[in-house]
Amino acid sequence: MRESLELLDLAADAVAMHDPHVLSLADLRDGIVGVQRHLDRVKGLHARLVAAGDLAGVWRGAQKRDMADWLASLTNTSYGDAASRVRLGAALDASPELAEAVDAGDMSAATAEALHEAVTNPAPASDVGELIEAAKGAGPSEARKAAARFREIHTQETPQQAEERRHAQRSVRSGPAEDGMVRTTVVLPELESREFHQAISFIGGKPSEGDGRTTEQRLADGLVQLCKAYAAGSVRGGREKPTILITIDVESFSGASDEPGTTAFGDRIPAHIVRRLAEQANLQRLIHAGQVILSLGREVRYATDAQYRALLVRDGGCRWPGCHIPAAWCQADHLLAWEHGGRSDLDNLVLWCSHHHHEKHRPGVTVLGGVDDLRLRMADGTIIDCPARGRAGPAGRNARPAEAAA
């Protein structure tokens, strides 16, 4: 092992010999991507060593609570970073296919870690290899969603058992103070997390002209104000109820299936929880019935609330590929501009985030196709596919969802 580590030192020294400020653009690109690929491979190798060390109990007797605590103390890294390496190691140790994918550069270490739960606790009769193959080339966020869907399909848990398991994982953890600041990590089930964010966002107030706060700072202010109000005895159960829009298929809403509901921010809420919330919620039904009601032609310029909710269901968020801006933060846009005769109908409206809305309107950008096969030709000739990713996209145009706002 010592000889191998010395070879790693030699390789690092060879790369360090190059002054990055004098490299050509091509060499810079090669260096940035190449070193990242090697870092991922080394992370994978390190994680497998960590997994073996954890199994062998190298941390026992060192007055440390677990492998991550031991590793953090010896390498002067954070507990969170060490715990991340432990999770990656456990995933790679559980699946040789996953380890091979990282070693071959087919998957980043971060993506492999996102599959941790799926590969370390696989559902009976499920083929984890299919999930790993599908996750190759994907980012951590896409892999995490794919893993969650994989578990939903193959799990033998009842929805109630899954809810209880997730509930047991809730936690609030604070690290040591650094420069007078404390980093606090809150882990909550999706619905409670959305309620948490909606509440502190409501208390923090909407951004106004001259408000220089970031979204994160505004949420932090809302949380502090809530705690101060409680300490002052002015919180009495919360008569204000910030709305959460949850979309669910009629079949799941009626109990005929258990397909989860989806919030406007993309959170997946188990069907039995949505049905329970609906007992106390304001309900709105959204029926896809061709052009009835939801097509306003030239009578109205801006999308109505009903149309906007339909777009939330159909598009699932910004149509730009790879953009993860939540649907609730997106803007409705006419594919054929209103000033050029475009109609305010669903087949001429799509969702973009503010940034990609601007990109779509850049000089030289051309819209190709319609809402079902939307593509953009950029000014340089590049064609970008912009598929819908919601429940009522091309694969489910005839779905009839109901919406529950709780």
C-alpha cells in the first residue's frame, strides 16, 4: 500500500508542475475534466478502504462514536464530509457493479452516493443493476429521484410503513461555531420540509423593492422571527396557513392506486398522506378536457390561475433540460408571442424559470415544434430539446388530476 500511495504522490506532483495560468484553453479543459475524473476514481478507492476499515472496526477503542467521527478527527475534515465518504463506501461495497461504474468513470462519486439507500437496502426481487445502468451519466439529483422511484416500484413496504421509516429519520443537528456562526442541518420528510419552508418563507416576507436579502437570508430571518415569537409567547398554534399545492391523479386520490402526489416544488408526497390532508384541505379539481375553459384565445393575455395550475401539472417545472427550478417559481410564456398573434391557450403556453425565459427570448433563438415536442434552435445553430416532465406531459395527456391545497 505504501508504494501505491507514493505513486499517487508522484502523479499529483506531475500535475502540480503545470502552471494553470499559462496553459492553453484546450489544456485547461482537459486538466479540469481529467483531474475531476481522477478525483472521483480516488474517492471511490478511498471509500472502499473506509468501508473495509469500518467493517474491521479500525475506529473502535479510539473513543470515537463511529467511523465518520474517527476519520474526521484524523484527517481534519468535517464530520459531514467523513460521513459522506462512509455512505459512498457502504454503497460501493454493497454493489460491485456500482464500484466498477465509478472506477471506469461512467458515474461520479456523488451520483454513486445518491444511490446509497437503494443499493444497501435493496427491495426483494429487485435488480439494482438496472438502476445503476440507468444512472450512468446522470447527476446526483436525477439519480436520487430515480432511486426513490425504483424503491417505490419494488418495495414491499406499505405506504404507512414507509412513512414511519422516514419519520424515524428526522433530525436537527448543529455543528461547532465557526467565526460566530453555527451550521444547522434539518432533516425532515418531504411534506414536513415543505411546510417548514412555506411557514418561514411566509414569516420572512416577500421580497420587495430595495430588499437586498438573498432567498436563503430571507428564510433564515423567517426562522429566527418564528423562534423569537414563540419565546415571547405570541405563537398560539398558527392561524395563518401558507398554501401547499399538491397534485395527485384521480385514481390515487380515490384510493384505486397509490401513485404519490407532487407539490409545485417537485416534492413527492405519499398518496395516503395526500388523502389524509384532503380531509382538511381546500380542494380544486383540474380536468383535462381538450380546449374547454382552459383556452382563452386572444381574450386574455396572461395565463389564468387555472391555466397556471395546469401548466404546473403538465410541465413539472422549467422546460429547459437540466433546470431544477421548482414549477412554482416559473413563469408562463407564449411560444408564439402575444404581440405576434399568439393565443393564451395551453397549447401555446409553457413554463420557464426567469433565467431560461430570458434565454428563450435572446436574439436569434427560434422555437421549433409545439408544447409536446418543444425544441429551441439557439443562435449558434444548436438544437435543445425541452420536454415536459410533469404528470400530464406527452406520456400522460389524458390523465385527469385533482389538486389538494393544504
